Amino acid sequence: MGFLAGLAEERVDHRFKGLPPHAEGLTVGELAAQRRNLFTDGFTTPVLALSAERLEHNLALMETYATRHGLAFAPHGKTTMAPALFARQLDHGAWGITLAVPHQVRVARAFGVERIFLGNELVDAAALQWIAAELARDAAFRFICYVDSVRGVELMDAALTGAPRPVDVVVELGAGEGARTGARTEADCTAVADAVAATRTLRLVGVAGYEAEVPGATPERVTAWLRRLTALAAEFDRAGRFSGAGLDEIVVSAGGSAWFDAVAEVFADIPELSLPVLKLLRSGAYVSHDDGQYRRVTPFNRIPEEGALHPAFRLWAQVVSRPGPGQAFVNAGKRDAAHDLDLPEAQVVRAADGTERPATGIEVTALSDQHAWLRTGPGVELEVGDWVGLGLSHPCTSFDKWPLIPLVEADGTVVDYIRTYF
């Protein structure tokens, strides 16, 4: 993607926390070419590091998984909002990129992404008119979004009046009462599909949903809902609902980061339909994985024979206060670390002489805006000035706190910088 070239030309300055102050004025490309060491070449704490080796492992693993199970893959880009990572995902076989809101689509388009699945309803007139202009400008651009109500279809149709290309939509089947978006029943889905068919501005191309919203999700409940989704696709096909001009495939899409094994199993049983089926998986958290939520819920825990994702983030913070034998404070807090699902996990201590040891007996008990509160057990050696490496939970709320993230090899060499756009 030649669109990425400009990322290397951006100047390093005060906008990017954690980077060496004396690097100000260099371009990102120039700084990357210096291959500085994260620990010894002027980086300031706190600083978030993304492991180069673990990132590549995770990208390759999900490519292999999707291929093995006959799935197309549109990883959810809202996790990273990093065009350089979008490009890496596409290089690893992704069909396209999933996004959640119009701003994210604009970012992806600015960096040349040609296939976008919007895993959300879109009824904003200004955004729809921009989408229509993009579709008119670029014949190669493929865009698909959710619909889940007749009123939503009416609003879309009004905003798109006169557009030269119809917008492709999938009917979202809700995961149940009390779940998030989505038409709640198959009858509701049919009414939405009928409303789409009555327009000239929209084209029905499939069905979709998000299985993680199934209330009280268990393998049995998730599988049952997925079978409802695939049965809905088959019923729509029998009724001739996928007959829009030029349509050459039917889209069936689901798959977050917690149940993609169930998606693969159920999608393998989709019967032959009147057109080829694009079985579209949308998992996004795999890129960095994590040391909390997704370590617990990843399907690879249930299918270890298929591999394992590796947590790729580590947040480095420095001990700035040791007011008592059982307490210490490091200089990273809510502004730096994901904290919506779990507190960070103390993993390693790096002393001033460069030696590292496990952070045994050290626990993060709370976060302030700019501090993490550490409890230290009896006899734990921890000095003011030591660096503490923290594991994080929830990639989506880790990436969004860091506009430029060092990509770091195992020996500490920084080989690139990942720009995010939130």
C-alpha cells in the first residue's frame, strides 16, 4: 500500500509520548532507521512496546486458521486503528478490514483499503453521502454495512437518493433480548429485507451478527444462535432475496475474538446456496492478543492443537516512589494502560544495570490518572528508578492511548513505529 509512505515522513515531536526527547525533528522513518534500543537510547517512561516477533506470529496464525477453515477474514480494525497494521493484515490474506463508525472508514480509505465491512448500522446522512461519493469515485471500492430496522432503511434511502451505486447491506440478526443491535426475530429480519428490496439505493447481499452478544454465552447457546443466522441466509436465498443486479456472492458474517471456533464449525455446515458464500470472520484482538481478557477467552484455549496467540504488548513504567516496604508507585496510569476489564499485570522488573527478573510478589492494586499503585510482598527488591514491565488486558483500550507505538524486537531494538488514528 503506497498510501503508507507518508507515515514515515511524519515528524517526531511532543505529540508522541515515550519517544526520546532529543529525537524531536527527525522523521519517523529516520528514527526507525537508527534502530535505537528501547532501554538504553533515550526513550522515556511510560512507554508502550509492541513485540515484533509476537505480532508476526499472531498475524501468521490467524491467516493459517482462516485458510484451514475456509473462511474469509476481515479483522476488526477498530482494535488498532493503525493503517500499517491494516496493511500487514491484508498482506497476510485478509479479505478486507472491518470497522465500526464512519470516521474509521475515512481513515482506512485515506490509506487505500479497498474492502470495508462496517459492523454497525449507518443512518447518518452526511456519512452516507460521503460513502456514496467514495463508491462513485472508486469502482474497486467494496463497502458493506448492517441494517436492522425499517426506519434505518428509510433514512439510508433518503440520504442516498440519486447515488450512482447502491450501498451493499446485510441484515443483522440480533443475538437475543437484551443484547446489542440487530433485528430480534427472523420475522423482523424479513421486514427489513423487504424494505431494502423496495429501494433503489440499497442492495441486500447477506446476513450477519455478533455471537459474543448472546446472553449468557456458552458454546451451546452461541452455536444455536449461529445456526439461526445460517438458516436465515438459506431462507432468504430460497425466497430469492439475493437477486440484486451484479451480485455474485452471498455474505454470511460473524466472529469476534472469543467464539471464532464456533463460527468456523457452524459456517462449515452452510448448505449450497444459489451463489457462492463469502464466510466472513471479523476477529480483531488477535493482533496483539493480551495478558487478561483474551488470554482467558480465546478459542485457542479450547482448540490448543490449532496453535496459540502470544501477548504482544508490554507497558514499561518506572518506579518513582517507594514510600514503604509494602508499597511502590510507577509512572503509568489510566492515561497509559487499559483498565476497563482488568488492571495491568506486573510481569518483569528491569534494574538500572539492565538485568531483568520476574516481578514475583508485585501486584498492581489500583490506577490513578498517572500512577499505578503496587503492592509488594515481604522481601521484594524494588528500587526507585527500576523499570517494571506490565502486561495489559483488552487490546482495544490499549492501542487508543498511544498515537505512535514502538515495534520492538526481543533484544530491545526498535525497528519501526506504529501510528494509530483514534
